[in-house]
Amino acid sequence: MSVFVRCELEAGARRARSPRRETERIARLAQFIELAFPGEDFPFHYSEIEFALRAGGKMIPTMDILIGTHCLCSGEPILTSDEHFQRIPGLSVIRFDRTRPE
């Protein structure tokens, strides 16, 4: 899991109705998933993507650009319900429906 995804999960847990429960759920999940950090070429790729989005008038939140860039650099798709990621050129997006019950 990208370090940026983990940051998003932890931030979301803090805003949840039951922050402690959500933080514990993330900790359980994290036991089975390696935390991945970006490589040295990451800033270059980030800047290309950010520039293309800005130039095209299709900016998305910075954290989404970070996550999308990390996916591209690692050659992995992203599983998301967030439509922002579809704006990142070349990113493989696997959509899921968030409204389905857990």
C-alpha cells in the first residue's frame, strides 16, 4: 500500500464517528500489506502529471495526484470509487461502488 494511501486512511479514521475503532481496523489491515514508498524518480513523474492536469484545467486534489503518481510509478492499478483518478493520463483505474454494504 502506498504511504500516501495509508496517510489518507489514517486521516479518515481521525474524522470517523469512532476514530479508535477505525484506527484499529487500519492497523489490522496494515499487518498484511507492505507499506510502499516512492522512488527517486517520483518527483519528476509527479510534476509531469500535475502540470498536465493544471494545463488541461482538470486539477484534482494534491493527495490524489500523489497516490495516482505512485500507482503509475509502481505499475499498479488503483482500486477506487473516486472519479478524480480517471483524469490521470495512463493510470489504470479499477472502480468500485462505495454504496454497496460491507
